[in-house]
Amino acid sequence: MANTSGQVYRELLKNRAVSVLAITQLVRTLGRSQVWIFIPVYLLLIRHVQYFEIGLLFFSTAMISLPVSIFGGNLVDRIGRRKVGIMLPPILVVVFFSLSASAFLGLSLDIIFLSFILIEPLVTVQGIVDNVLVTDLVKDSKRNDAFSLLRIAANLGFSIGPAIGGYLAYVNYGYVFVAPALISIFDFYLFYRYIQEPQHKSSISGNFSFPSKDRRFLIVCVLLAMIWFVSGQWGTTLTLFWTNFDHLTNRLIGELYGLNGVFVVTMQIPINWLFRKTSDHFRIAVGGLVYSFSFLALAFFTGAAFLVLDVFFITMGENIISPVAYSMIGKLAPPNKRGQYFGAFQMIVGFAVPFAPLMGTYLLGYYSSQAVSFWGIIATIGVTISIAVFGYGRHMDAGIPPPSGN
């Protein structure tokens, strides 16, 4: 397994564009993870913003990203992957420097809120550019591995970034926000210097569009979004559960989330090898079941050893699902509409992402003393969606013709 997997990844890294995309994933996440983790702390402790206002800020930036994903996806098809990739980092430099200046100089909260709200839409379009480039440049048989490579790189960045951010925040929060600005300059250089425009060019004209007539694509997107809804309990909902039900310390919670990054980096390649001969829909269904039963187990067991094991299995569900989801969209998207399709996928999934913790925290409050009922509902949703994914996948498995591009 090691030789086969190693050979696949060595071949992928020989593709200069894939190598550059992996590097950009690492450095972007290294910088941006600091912002996402420490801006709530900065707003709460330094600027004395209320909890609800902080939550509303994060919800707002997620909602604004939804229509931007459609616009950005169409833009990627129309003017090119490279051009969009080059346009975005300079804008992000300005946005992050605005945040930094606001922290150093104590500028108006309106400037901080506006700057922060702009980050997620820009980052969303960057993600579309990366996904389309991987789909353009990597053969179908190796796309799962290519998407996994980018994911591993991003998790490496996440494992380093918060630690650096903790030190910078101790000195001054302004340094936390200036770090991703400097990294965005490096990001621009990498794209400008090493990324070339792929052969696939758009023949689209007229208004920006949404693939509303592609029924197969829409069904797949909705099913994946519902899987994302279940997996979205990892984060805010789980943190609150650990705090209120298991009474874990902040330090232990942080260590458990840190283990998630370690498990992604160390287990993504073995997971890909394990599922190398399975269909995409089977892999998604298994991942959904792993998520569901891992969450359900939290209602019955506790203790440090169990929690480490449970985080391992939750991460395995993540490793099983994440790369293949993007690969599935790549297979369904016509070559000249890949930006449009990935943008549409991002928008549909984007509806589920902010509502996952919203519903999760609501149910957690409603079942405040009934852990079995709470996780039972989440697990039931997950199992149901997994069965639906498997059933629809088998129905479509008779042979999916390649996208025509028309």
C-alpha cells in the first residue's frame, strides 16, 4: 500500500500546478485559521461585542457567500481560472490589512465587520478556482488523491496556524490579522509565476447562469449538502456538548480538535487506498454512516480514551467523504462549465453549513438533559441520507455518460 500510494502522490507532485495549489492551501490555511479562531476572542475581550452579535457576524458572512459562489463560478468559466486566481489575493491583502489596522488603531467596529464579511465570499471563489483547476489538470482516476493532497496540506496549515496565532495575539491582535495579508502576497506570486491557464475554455455567453436543468447534478448536490449538514455538528455543536454534558476543560477540547488535524494528515492516504476500488456513492454512504454512529456513541460513553477514539472515527468519516465529494462534482460538470457547476455546488452546500450548528445548538438546548435523544436525531438523519445516497448512486450506476459540454 505504501509504495502504491507514495507513487501516486509523487506523480501528482510532479504536476507543477498541483504542487503549487497544495502549497497555497497550506499557507492560506496557516494564516486564515488564526483569523477565524481569534477574531471572536478579539471582538469579545477587546471590543466588548456581545455573543449574539459575533454569531450574527459569522452567519452573515456565510449567507453573503452563497450568491457570490454562483457569480464567481461563472466568472471562472468566462475569463479563466488563472485570471480569477490572480485577481483575488490583492483584494484579500487590502481586506486583511484593514482588519489589522483596525486592531492596531482601534478603528470603528463597522470597518472590522465589513472587512470580515468580505473575507468568506473571496475565499469561496478561491476554493472554486482550486477545485476547477484540479478537475482540469488531473485525470479522473487520480482526482480523489489530488483533492486529498490539497486537504492534507490545508490541515498541516491548520495545525501550525493557531499555535502561531496564539503567540501573535499575546503580543497584539493586529499581528494575527496582518499575517494572512502577507501570505496573500505570497499566494499572488505563486499563482502569477507558476499557474497557467488550462486548455478548457468557456463558450458561455449571455447572463450568468445556474445549472437548474441538470436534475442529476442537483440531486447529488442536495444529498451531499444533507451529508454536510450531519457532519456540520462537528464544531460549535460538539464543543458545547463536550462543555455542558461531559464537562471537558478548554484545554482538552483544544487537544481533541488538534488530534483531528493529525488524523487527517496521517490517515487520508490509507483511507483513499482502502476505498480505491469502491464507487463514489458507496464511499459517501459509508462516510455518512461512520459520522452518524460516531456521533451517536457520544451519548453512551465518555472518558479521555474513548473521546480520542471517537474523534478518530469522526475524522475517518471526514476523510472518507471530503475528497470524493469534489471528485463527483468534477465528473458531472461539462468541461466548459466547471466553474459554474462548482459554484452551484458551493452555493447549495453553503445553505447547509451555517444551518447545521444553528439546528444542532437548538436541539441541544431542547434536549438539554437527553443526550441519547439529541444524538439519536442526528444519527437518524445521517443514516437516512446515507441510504438515500447509496440507493440513488446504484440507480445511476448503470453508466454515467461523460459531460457533453453543451
